[in-house]
Amino acid sequence: MRKFTVILSAAIVALTTAVTMSPAQAAPYTVSASISTTSAQSGDGPVIKGSLSPATPNKTVYLDRYVGGAWTNIATDTTDSNGRYAERLTFDELDYDLGSMKFRTRVINNAGTTYKSSTVTKTIYGWINLAYIYASSGDSLRFVDGNHELTVDTNYYADEGWRSADDGVGYTKWNLQEKCLKLRAFAGLDDYESSTGAVGKLYVGQDGTTYDYSKTLYQYQVKVFDTLNLHKTQYLSFKSKRLNLDENTVVGVGEPEVLCSKYLPSE
């Protein structure tokens, strides 16, 4: 009779465990992970996304980054009703690093077992203001201290940027080390330092003396550089001149930024 009692007790324990822990709670998970290419190159941080199988809603997903020789948790997300997750990482979460990075995601089931995705690697790009990057300059001024504000059509635009001398002449060249993909900025003639009737010309060059992009600038008009492709150029240069030689002309470029995979040497 004692032997039967022991067998019966073991069966009761097994049945109780099966009732209190559902298959979903104790499930072995398969975790997928990928990084959005478009988001990574937007400069706004990469989007890590994926799913759990079996699909489980409201499950905490841990997003890890490999840094300093170890995996470190940098963010969490929660799965939706279909077991999917998607989280945009900020540059603060990435410690403002740029370049090639390794990521993974993981979940823990109610039995305490951890399930990890495969490692995914992505080159992360960020926008860097040209005003801070070391460069060779001629008759021009890169300003970062707020003492040289650029004003176009009575609107204040920037205190970080680039401007020519009073006669419209300017030249600056940056070594981007083939680490940058795009340029964005706006350009115009400074209202307060350009005479009535001033007309200027701004040139943007890549690798050499040929300027493959230019804008004619009139007073009170703002021209926008909308993420100009740089094709991983080695050297980027700005050059300017005045077209009306009788008028004082100051050509300015407000907040010029390049999208790079590396922080370049600064002033």
C-alpha cells in the first residue's frame, strides 16, 4: 500500500505543476531580431525589431549591445498581440557612439530560462556639425560661439555654421575620411551684412576642385540642402563668391551637418 501511495503522490505533483504553469509560460522561445537599414542611416538611431515564436503578447524583450567585451542591456520593449516588438534606440542609449555595433535581444520565460536571438551587426551613423570638425580655411569663418548669427529674411537661423568674408569670398575644406554619406544645411545671404542688391554663389565640392553642386543666392531667400549624397567622399569643400561686385556680400551656410559613421577630429 505504501508503494501505491508514493506513486499516487508523484502523479498529483505532476498534475499540479501542469495546471499552474501553462505551455505558454514555460515555452521554449525562438527569438528573431533585425535592424532597420533606413532608420540606422537616418541619424535618429536604429530600430531593432523582431518576434517571438510561439507568439506571446505582453512579453518583456531585453535589447542588449555588445560593448567593452560584454553584453549590456540598454533598453526593453514589450511584445504586441502578435508577439512582435520594435524599439528605436536613442543615441543616449548608445552612449553617443558611432560605427559598427553588435546587438541581440532576449526573453526569459516563467521557468527562468533565457532565450536569445542571433547577434546582429549594424553600422550606426550620426549627424555631426561641420562647424566643430577640423578643417583648412581661407577667407571664411566657421562659427560655433553664438557671436556670428546668420539671419536671412529677418529670421535668425543659426549660430553654428559657415560664412564668407564681406566680399563674398570664402573657402573651407574638410577631410571626411570617407566616413560620411550625406550633407544637410541651408544657405543664404546674411541680411545685416549684405548690401541691397547683393548676389552670391555657393559651391559644394567633393574630392578635388570640381564643384558638382552650386546655388545662386539672393537676399531674403533661403536655399535648403536636403541631404545631399556624398558617396563617402574623402574631401568636402565650400567655396563662395559675389556676383554683384558693387555690393557687400556675405554668404552663409547655417547648421551644416554630415551623416558619418565616425566622430571626426574636432577643433
